Amino acid sequence: MEKSGDTDTTTEEFDPIGDRSDTVYETIFRAIGDAVFLVDVECANGEYTFTYRRNNTSHQQQTGLSEDELRGQTPRELLGDEQAVDVIENYCRCVEQGELIEYEETLTLPTGTSHWQTKLTPITEDSEVTGIVGVARESTEPKEYERTLERQRDNLEVLNKMVRHDIRNELQLVLAYAEMLEDYVEPDGKEYVRQVLDASREAVNITETARDVTQVLLYSDVDRSTVRLRYVVESQVDAVRSNHERALITVGSPIPDVTVLADDMLESVFRNLLNNAIVHNHNDIPEVVVSGTATDEIVQIRIADNGPGIPDDHKRQIFEEGETGLGSEGTGLGLYLVQTLVDRYGGQVWVEDNDPEGSVFTVELPRDD
């Protein structure tokens, strides 16, 4: 009878942490579609040390980390101090609980920033956790979200072009024909023509505001540059004055000839404030006075009107999205756009009471010169 010792009956088992592996398990490890990685765990004086041992082909392709780049690295060495904090916390949780854990994480790797659904399973030898098998699957939710945002941006761009070109061009035709018609209308009908003209001009203003709002939403990270403030304010005074013949717009004191850090949307700030002062003014002759002052650090532009004024409890609210003045039929986007742009330029905007009646809107911007 053959002695048991004469025949080697030991079977080489798969050691997921070691370098030895059975051919079948090795094939599965490399072929599995999920990203799989193996981690060594050591404990000394109550503190854990985690060292990456291997990663499969899918992990390498999805993360951009080769096996040579990963092997022997700690989470801090491989991912950086900031990302490693949460990673190490999850590894410790897996070891201490001694069972499978699941969580979601976002990591910035050589392939970019990705969102992962990760499972960690502890490997135990003699009641001691000596390793971790990690299985990660890239989540599609953030990618779907990004695609949704991209579609929304495309839709906004289409809307922006339609407002900027088609609608505005048609309204300009209405204005032109209404102005021509005014000479052929009997005196009793001229008031109706003037109402058509006023409504058309207001509609043009609304399309300009809508265009500017979509522009801000589409390009929120536009670089700022040096802009001459006096030119922007005076050009908008001239433009609004020509569109509102019944209004009296004057410059009470010279606009300071200083520069600010802004972009070409700065003109929208003053166009909307000037239009707001006229459109929401029910006097026969709306009066608007524009003035400015400057110190070494800041410049202020004030736009005062003789309108109905704004109650104290509504002064801050009017700058919020979609808010309109009391009794107003406007969209409420004009002042919201003003607040958004002034914030972008590092400034402030507020409204106070005018004396004896009306409101004073003040735009304060840091000087750039």
C-alpha cells in the first residue's frame, strides 16, 4: 500500500492577494467586466495600512491605471491625500465590520472624474482580515445627467437664436410700420397707434432681456476684461432715450470716466434699470436722472425715477428670479438679470426711496483702473 506521504496531495488554492493563482480563477479575474482590485491589509498598533496588489483588465481600462502603476501603492500615493481620506475610511469600515459593504464614490483618475458604485469584501485568515477584494462599477447616472444638461444647453441656444433673430426682427417690422402709419391716422386714432408703439417697444425690451438671460445661463464662466464704464452708461442712456420718446432722461452729474472688470453684458445692467424706471412709471412724462460718483476703490451709478416707488418689504424681493413689482405685468427677469450680472462683476445693487417720490437704483462696482 502506498504511503500517503509518497504522493503530494496538496492542492494549490487561489490566493487573491498572493502572486500564485489557479488558471481558471486567473482567467475569471482578468475577464470579468466589472473593475476588480485587490488590497493588502496590515495592522500595527491598532492602525491599518492598505497597499494595492493587483487590478484586472477592466479596472485598468476604466481607470487608466496599469497593474504596474497600482501595485505596491497606498491610497494616498495613488489617489492623493484629499481623495484618499474617504477611500481609507471605507477600507477601515470593511475591515472592522468583517463583511461586505457597498457605497458610492466619485474619484478623479487618469481617465477623468467618474462616479462609482463600489463593493468591498474582506479576506479573512485565522480570524484576521488580511486583504480586501474591491469590485467597482461605473455609474451611468452622472453621464445621463451630463447628457441631459447638454441637451438643455442646446435647447437654450436654439431659443436664444430664435429670440435674438426671428422674434426681434418681426417686432422691429411692427414698430417700423406703426411709425409709418401714425402719419395717416386721424387724431382720434393716434392714441391707439402710440399704444401699439409702446407695446412693441416693450416687447423688444423683453426679447433683449430673454436673450441676455439665456446668454448668462449658457456662458456663466465668461472671462471678464477692462471696460470703460462711462461709455457703457452713456450709450445705454442714448439708446433707451431714443426708444422712449415720451420719457425725460437726463444725466445729473458726469459719469466717472473709470474702468471696471466686466464683459459685454454690462450694458444689459443699465439698459434694464433704465427701461424698468420708465415702463413701471405711470406718469404722463416719466423722468429719470442718471448720476455717478467714484472713490479710489469703487464707482457708483444711480438711476433715479419719479415713479410709484417700491415698498420697503419688497425692495430685496424684486431682484429674485421671476419677481415683479407690485401691480406689474412684466416678466420679473430684468432685475434678476441685473442682480446676477452685478454679482458676477463683484459688485452690489440696491434700491432706495427717491425724494419726494419714486425710486433710486444704485449699482456699485469695484474699480479696475
